[in-house]
Amino acid sequence: MSNAMKALARALPVVLVVASTLPSWGASVAIANHSFENPDNPVEGFASGDLESLGVPVPAGWTVIATDNNAASNNQEVAVGSKDINPADGTQVLSLMSGAAITQVTSVPWSSLNVGDTLTLTVAVGDRSNTGSEGQPFFTDESYFGLSDGAAGRSGPPNDGAGGPLDPNWITNIAARTPTIAIPPNGYKNPNMGDVILAHTVTPGDVARSGNVGVFIASIGKRDASGLGLSQNYNQGFFDNVRLDLDPVPEPSVVSVMAFGLAALARRRRL
């Protein structure tokens, strides 16, 4: 081995140590009350677990931004419980009547991200196994969730008030959202929840945003019907285990260091 290669071999461990001290990828972003355990509903039934019955204004860590169901009072549209459904995490899930939406703001500024980073928002979605005399509750089949610039907001009623289609601007400050969740991952009336995943690649416009990364869940629609289900209180979506992961794009310097180390290691093994 030449003197130059010996010198490179001696330096190689240093290169690998430098690379190993770089930030790890795939970090989880904290979501407060991610599995809706607070407030606690001791009787499991959702009718007894709405915010009005529990005497609280919001699920801890979240903000209620829409209560547009016309068949219930505002604090009855958001509930927690576990009757006839298997929580994906913990002992409770969130129930949102059609027309209800919630949001939460994380500690991560959009401006701290890099173009090419990936934000992955995962929410467990499901349906209750019980059925009323007419098959209720009906899953809210135009529901969606997503990322927002700060807290998500509400522009006004979700439709024109005359049974028209969903206003795409009902929920505001949206940075990215899922397509409509027409059917829970495991089907209607299956008590086992399944994950719906939104993977969003950060754009230059995202980095220019002024707020922190927010998340939101919006429940709307009525299974097997063309309307939005705002005139019945038994149109409901069920959500649990909200998770947000950040996968940073490797910095050019990181890639260069790692590439140099790997190339040097390969060269060393050939000699």
C-alpha cells in the first residue's frame, strides 16, 4: 500500500465517526393527545362521551374549528369513546359528526424545513360495528385530514346551505391533504381501524410559510348518500393514533462525507 493510501486508511475512521454523529433521519414530531385519551370517558359510549356530557370545551391539545352539524349542539359533535370499535392505540378513539373538524399546531416551523424533506402524517380511521334500526351510524364518506400552515381554519358552512356539494374551501390554511376517505381501510362496520397515510414532500412554497406545521381532521359526508349528512347526528367518522414523522433530505455536505467515506473504504478493501 502506498504512503498516500496508508494516510487515507488512518483517516478513514475519523470520516466514519463524523458521519455517525450527524442527525438521524425519520424523527417523530410530537402530537399532543395523539390517541384521544383526554378527556376520559369512563362509560365507553359515544353519546356519553361528547364534550358537552364530559364538561370540557375541547379534547386536550386540540382546537375545534368546525361544528357544522345541524342536528346537534356544538359540543355534542365531538366525542371520545370505545363502544363497538377497537382503538388503534390506547383505550379511546375520536368521533366527529359530519361537519366537525379539529386542528393542532406542532412545534416545528415550516421555515425550519428544507425543500425535499418528507412529512408523513398517519391517522387510524375506522367504523363502529354496531348498527341501529337503519344501519346507523353512517361513516362520513367525504372525510379527509392533512397538514396546515399553523392552525387550520374554517371559511364558513361546508356547502351552500341548500344541500349542495362540499365547498373545497370549507377548511382553510391547508398545506396538503388526503383524498376523500370514502371507505375506512378495513371497510364499513369493521371495528378494526386501519391507517391512512399522507406523505408530503416539502416545496419551496412550504418553506416560505410563516406558521408552524399544523395537522387537522375534518369529518363530512354520509355513507351511501349523495348529501353531506349535516342534518343527522348519526353520520360520524372515527379517528385515532395521529402520528407525524419528518424525514429530512440529506444535506449535500452529509452526502459528500458519506460518499467519500464509502469510496475510501471500498478502495482500502481492494488494496
